[in-house]
Amino acid sequence: MIRITDLHHRLGGAPVLNDIDLTIPHGGLTALIGPNGAGKSTLLSLIARLRPIQRGRISVGPHEIGKVADRDLARVLAVMPQSTEVSARLRLAELVGFGRYPWHRGRPGAEDRAQVDRALERFSLTDLRDRFLDEVSGGQKQRAFAAMAYAQDTDYLLLDEPLNNLDIAAARDLMRLMRGLADEDGKTVVVVLHDINYATAFADRLVVMKEGRIAAQGAPSEVVTDTLLAEVFGTTARVAEVEGRPLVIV
Amino acid sequence: MAALLAVCAAGYMLWSAKAPWSFLLPYRATKLAALLLVGVALSVATVLFQTVTANRILTPSLMGFDALYVFVLTLLVHMLGATGYAAIPPGLLFAANLGAMAGLGLLLFAGLMRLAGGDMIRLVLSGIVLGLLIRSMTEFLQRLIDPSEFQTVQSMSFARFTQIDPLLLALSATAILAALAAAWSLRTRLDVLSLGDTAATGLGEPPARLRRQALVVICILVAAATALVGPLSSGGFGPSSFFGLIVTAFAHIVTPTHRHAVLIPSAALVGGLVLVGGQFIMERLFALATPLTVVIELIGGAVFLVLLLKRRAA
Ligand SMILES: Nc1ncnc2c1ncn2[C@@H]1O[C@H](COP(=O)(O)OP(=O)(O)O)[C@@H](O)[C@H]1O
Ligand SMILES: [Mg+2]
């Protein structure tokens, strides 16, 4: 369970997060949605201790962010940031191998190599394992970063807009994989998504943010309504119900 | 590469004897040791520095690390006076210099990197300006010191490749070897840092602390090497700002990997090779009087431009 209490954050003098109180239950897939600039990335990076907390508390399971040692947290929580630029020239297998670092701290063993193979297999990257990152497509690259987070073998997985620049097939593949991680491996997956339809299709729960606050949360069918689209996203798009779940008609 | 280095070293030791061997061998051995130490120290320092700053075109010398060393030295002379300075036991003096350099270097460059905030061009420009600033402050301080006193101090402070004080060599060697061991122990953590700050944090390797540790190692390597041969900026024959650049660019070609377990030894070998081989060719084969520095500067300047332009185009 991720528990956030009384969280405030300012960037460049402007408030970005205001008084966030949020509990993300253990297990399942939670999607974080909201218009651009709502503070989704900031919230995610605070949970993943990528930025220092200014005010408030966040705990991930029994670990309080800011108190738990970085290397201990790295075995509990993995994060795939929004920008996946790496200046080092890496092969896919090497990148995924870094996911094992919190466990071996520089001395990979047989178990670590087996885990990397499993991660590559699961994300269908085995054939590409010796390719360099700049020699694969955008979708394959995103998958490699997701595989790296998976290889980290943590209970919690945070992903910031992993579907960026992916075509529909690649996006659906990746979301199915995330779904599998929640269902089969019992992981707690939190994904920032900008396409509401992907969120309703794959997530158990939605958390909607607007201007640094939580605007709504709950099951997709409860949350995604015409009113929400109008009030949070400022658009008059309509919501239809298709196969028992809400679908935004764009 | 190791074999090539051994050949160069042997050639340097044994080629063309114009003096009795009993004189020549120890003389050349000292010089060879100094060349190797300086080559390896500056190369490894550059590899670390490039990882810490996340780019391939910066070197510690380019950012004024060696200038900082002279500044610290001059400051000491200024405060103590030449006689007071000369009275300090050399070992203590050396340690104090390294300590001051490491502290100041950490302060300045960690601050600079924070200010530049990941903007490479800003970091390069402000680093070069900082280097200039340190150099002119040093010159200013040197003017305040009595000229004749200053000269004696200068001749004491920097040995040259041609006349290396065995004590200084021993001190530098100790410092450099210790710093190299520290660099080696950071190797896997530096690999993680080369993924970028966010990824490194996510993997449980917070960059700030690692950067500080690496900067201390870099400062010690550069300071010890500069102490041994003197910085270019004050007329020393030490390798120039571009030396580290040539070495790392070449090391990345020979061993194209992100792994510091490979890059560190590879750059060390290339560095030793460039200095020893270069000196051997210049001194023995061509009997040229041109200092190696000039050649390195020339080639290095070209490499710098190529790397900069390639970056721009990419
Ligand atoms: N480094 C920064 N300095 C100042 N403001 C920032 C900075 N980074 C982000 N912001 C602002 O914070 C707000 C939230 O950003 P972000 O969390 O990235 O939103 P989202 O991921 O929901 O699009 C935006 O208004 C953005 O302009
Ligand atoms: Mg974002």
C-alpha cells in the first residue's frame, strides 16, 4: 500500500502539488490521469524519491520515503521515468541487467542472469538482446525500460507515460504485460497515462489529478463521466458505454 | 595495448645511450615512472570526470583543476612567506596541498554542476570561465609575492620531467595509487551513474554522494600529477588540457563500452601509451626539442572540435 498524507510541493516558486491525501491499495493496476501539468509526474517522482519531499509524508508498504535507505527501497519499488534517455551506449540485455543492481550491487550471479533472461523473454526482447538501444524502435526501447524495471523484482512498479510514442499494437502489448504483472505476479502497478481509454481498459482504479490536487478516484466506470471530462479536462467529449466500460468518444 | 606500452617503455629505457648506463638507467627510470604516473592519473581522472558530468568533451584540466592546484600552492606561499613555506616538511606540505585542493575542488565543481543543472553547454562555458578566473587570481597573488621569493618557491614546487625529485615522486605515487584504488572501487557504481541521475536513484545509487566521492578522487589524481610535473598554465611540461580528451576518446574507440571496469584500465593504458610513446618518439627517434605538450595540444584541439561538432549535429 502506498500512503500519501498532507503532501505539498513547489517547483520554481509555484505550487505544483496541494494537500494531496491518497491511498493506493496493495495489488492491482492504478492509473494516474489528468491534463498536462496536473502534477502527475511530480507526484510519481516524489513517491519514487527521485525528488526530495518538501512537505508531507509518503510511505510505501512499511517504508517511509526519506527515511528508508535508497538501496533498500530499490528492492521494493522500481520506477520507469517519463524520459528514458540514456547517454551511455548500451545493449538491451545490459540495460535490463541494470535492473538487478539493487540485488547484486555490482557482482551479478547466476540468479541475476536468469532473472534478466526471464525479463527479456517476458517482454519479447530475447531476439534483440544484443542490439544497442539506438538500434531498436521506440516501442522496443520502451519495452526494454519496462523490462529493466521488471528485472528489479520489486513489489511496487511505477511507470510514467510508458505508452509515449507507441503505436496501438505496442501500447496494447505493454499494457497487457502490466496487467499480467498485477494479476499473475501480484505486483502493485501505478501507471501515469494520458489516454483515458487505455486507463479505463486496463486499470482497476483511476486517480484523476487536476492542478496539483486529486480531483476524483475510484473504479473507471464510476470516475469517467461527461462531467469529469468537462470539469477536469475542459473538453466536451462524450462518454459512451461499450462492453460494460466507459469509452471516451474523441 | 599493454604489450605496446611495455615496448615503448623498454624502448624509452634502452634506446641510444649517450652516457654511462649507471647514470642513465636510474635517471630514465625516474622519468619513465613520472610519465606513467601522470599519464595514468590524468586519464583515469578524465574518465571519472566525464561520467560525473555526463558528457564526453570535458576534462578536469579544461575546467581548471590544475589551475586550482597552483592557486592553492600560491595561496600557501602567500600566507606563509617563502621561508615559512620552505620550513614545512615536504610530506606534510604535499598532504596539505592535496587536502586543500580536494576540498576546494569539491566545493567549486559540485556547486558549478548544481548551478548548470544538467545543461552541458552552460557547464562547459562556466567551467572554462572558472578556470580562467582561478588562473588570473593565481597570477594576481603571485604578483603580490616578492618576485625573487616567488621564483625560488616555483622551482621548489614543480618538478619537471627532466629533473624529478625522488621524494616528490614517491609522494605522488602513493597519492595516485591510493586514488586509483578508490576509483577502481567506484567502478560499478559509476556504471549505474552513467544511466543518468533518475535511473541511478531508482536503482538505489543516489548520484550526489557518488559525485562527491568521485570528485575527491579526481582532485587527488590531478593534484598529484600536477605536483609532479607542473601545470601547463605556469610553464610546466605537464600534459595539456586536451590530453585527457584524446585519451578517453581513443579509449572509447578501442573499448566501446559503458563499463568502468573496462574503461578505467583501457584509458589508463592509452594514457600511459600516449605519454611514454610520445615522449620516446619525440626525444629519442626524432631528437626533437619540441615539447610533447605542443603536439598533444594540437591533436587534442582537433579532437575537441570534432567531438563538439559531432554533438551539435547529432
Ligand atoms: N523544474 C520545474 N520548475 C518549475 N516548474 C515545473 C518544473 N517541472 C514541472 N513544473 C511545473 O509543474 C507542474 C506539474 O508538472 P508535471 O508533474 O510534470 O505534470 P504532468 O506530469 O501531470 O504533466 C507543471 O505546471 C509544470 O509546468
Ligand atoms: Mg508528466
